[in-house]
Amino acid sequence: PFKNWNNIAINNNNIYGFTNDTLICYHLESLSLQEYKLPSEINNFKSIKAVNGNLYLLKKDGLEIYQIK
């Protein structure tokens, strides 16, 4: 399930990654996969990570942090 993932992060029992405009969360205990389509206003970032229930976007002019619900 990890093919073509970018910006991978591991937190607790979850592996997070991105493909295009989608956040993917793989739960190691249940072996389940969840996908979350990112809103169109989240773009033009240099780097993106999902850790500790937050989405971190590094942009040219600073860091933006969003809570993942």
C-alpha cells in the first residue's frame, strides 16, 4: 500500500504519506488504510508532513499548521 507515497512519517502505530492531493494513513494494528482528500487551498508547499494529529505545510513564506480531524 506504500507505493508512490511521498513525505512519509511514522507516528505511534500509524504511517502517514501523501500522493498528489491525498493524505493516506495506514494503521499498523488494524492493517486498515484511510485516505483523506486535501482541500484545494492547501497547495504550493515545499514540504508536507502529518504528525501528532497535525498537518504541517512548509511554504516559501513560513509554516502553516492544520489540525487533522
